[in-house]
Amino acid sequence: MDFALPKDLVDYLAELDAFIESDIKPLENQDDNIRFFDHRREHARTDWDNQGLPRHDWEILLAEARRRADVAGHLRYAWPIDMGGKGGSNLAMAVIREHLAAKGLGLHNDLQTEHSIVGNNPFILMFKEFATNAQHDRYGADLLAGKIRTGFGLTEPDHGSDATHMDTHAVRETRDGVDGWLINGEKMWTTGMHVATHVMTFARTSGEPGDAGGITVFLVPANNPGVKIEEYLWTFNMPTDHPRVSLTNVWVSDDAIWGVEGRGLGLGQSFVHQNRIRQAASSLGAAVFCVEQSVKYARMRKPFGKPLSDNQAIQWPLVELATQCEMLRLLIRKTAWDMDGMEHKQVERELSDKVSMCNYWANRLVCEAADRAMQVHGGIGYSRHKPFEHIFRHHRRYRITEGAEEIQMRKVAAFLFGYLGPRKKMFETLTWDDVDYRKGN
């Protein structure tokens, strides 16, 4: 068993570091762009008088960084080779995202906006796996050119984690001889709607409330007259691009169906697994950053005539966090490696419990690490002149979004107790003879 990273991946990390120093750091430091990352960051990024949306100059800066990364061949690293990428594996992406997040705040990798010089775009793989031939012909060129940006319309105002009780419905309706669907409903947290060209809209098309089947995904143009942004929801970490969206008498043709009619939740699961393992790796990297910064500060700070690091009250909490980081790193990389060894659609059936373990524990760990970093740094740690409050406020969301940690733990429990997953057959034949100590077991 070899835990060493492949040489080509180690070399690529060095290449990324060099690119950051030569192309990204100069851009970050010119024209006072550092305002987006120092103590002014929340104000500099937020257009308070325009619904709390991201300021235009902030998004222009992010776009320029992505353009440079694309020219250098980094942005599309994870895309399939036949779609213009390098076919980066799940393991490689986990390592890269941890590596970049461990560098702290910067234009190279802004976690708040899911911006990175190595892009994370699971929609690309969803397109490859589920789009029809007609959709490939219609959208393929624009997608590869970056002209298609999608919102993810799953969560609803009255139904968060439970998507099976979906109130958004689509009913068949033919217009001008074209078969299609009429969609009505509301969605919450449809991130990126201020720049989206389309909304992946989940709607019930058959079955009863509570059924996992009967939910279909439609690719709805964002400029459809019936699509309306009702409000942008201000959050713990601003700016916001998370609106409540209504769909009123939105008509789309059959061609808008994404994947298979009635099997939309499976498509949604396909989306979340890759996103969750990569997001877990980012949380791990941010936790490592908090621990490392705290260790360095504790060695240098000398109250009462001796370094803070001499005190076990400082050492032990950081020791526990560092230990958890090491263990979590192994689980994330092993899980990502396992994902690379199976078909995309197989992950949900055999490995989603491990993905959930990585995700919920990483999100909890980074919040604990950021909180501890504030404590070690004292008053300056609580201020916005250190990045820990920003890290805490951003990563706290992931204990709720991408599936709340309770939902993640429920998935782990389902696999552990054999209600789902590979252990199900074992429990179907379980008898008292297998567990009764009085029978010698």
C-alpha cells in the first residue's frame, strides 16, 4: 500500500505555486485589489445598496484571475479530456483544493465564491453523463466557451433537506404543436442567479409527495418571463448571490428535460458527491491554515516573558486539531481514490457514506479550527485584521448547505446499519445466533 502522491501531481502543485507567484499575486496586489482580502473585504465585496449582491469590480477581478488561469491551462484541469480539460481525478482535485485552501485568503482560491484557479464545475460532468445528443448539439459549444452558467434549483422555502415533498410541479402542456411542460413553484438558495443563463429546476412530474421517483430536472432559461428573483437573502458572510426564485407558468419543451423523466433526484445525487468530497478537501485545507497560523503565532507571542506555546492550554487544543486534520486527510484521499476506481453513477450505491463522513467532519473541523485560532490570537484574532472570522463565517454555511450534517450522518447510519449500501445483504440474513454472547459469539 503506497500513500505517496504521484510525482506528476506533486510536480503540478509546484507548477500551480509558481503560477500564483508570477500571475495571480501581482494582480491581487495591484490597484488596491488587496482590499478584497484584507480587513475591508466584506465591505469591498458587497454592494450594500443593490440587494447585497457582489460588487461589479469584485466579480471583474475574479473573472480576470480565471482568464489567466485558463490561458495557463489550469482552470479546466478537472474537465474531461474530450471536453477540453486534463481529466483531473477526484484524488488530484482533493489534494489540489486542500493545497490551495491551506494558503489562506487570496485571489488564487476564494472559497466564499467557489472561485479558484483550478475550477470546480461539477455541471460539466453532469452534462457529459446526462445530456441528450440534442442538448450536446445545442449547448455544447457555449458550455465549453463559458457562456452557460446554471443555478441549481432544488431546495424550496417549505422543504429544505427533504426534496421528496417538493411543491414545484410540472404538468404536460402542448403549445403550437410542441410537447412541453408548464412549471409552477418556488426555489430557495438558487446561487448565482444574478449571472445565470439557466436554472436546473427540479419539479414533480408524477408520483405522490414523499416519493423519491417522479421528480424531473428541467434546464430552464433564466430569462423566461415566468422566472422571477423575489429577493436575495442576506447571509452570515456577505455579499450574497443566494435568492428566492419563483416560477410562474413557465413553459418549456420536452427538450428541456435533463436526464431521464422522473429520475431527477438521482441526477442531483450525481452532482453532490463530487462537490462534497472537493468541498471537504477545501475545509480541511482551511483548517490546516488556521492550525498552522496559530502555532506560528504561539511561538512568537511572549506574554509574561515566555512564548504562548510553552503553555499546555495552548498546545493541547491545537494538538487535537492537528491530529484530526491528519486523520481526515487520509479518509478524504482514500475516498477520492475509491471514487476514481468506479463508474460515476456507482458512487451513490457504494461509497456515499464515506463521502458524507468526509464532508460533515471536515465542515465541523474547520469551524473548530477557526474558533481556536481566534482564541489563540486573542483580540487581534477576533478582529477582521485576521482571516479567521471570515473563514468561520464562510465554512459555517457548509454544516447546513450541500446537505446538512444531520443528513450526512443519516446517510452514514443507513450504510452502517445496513438499510442501504453494501452491508444491506449482510443484515438481511442476520440472526440472534450472530449476536448472542451466550451462544459463544
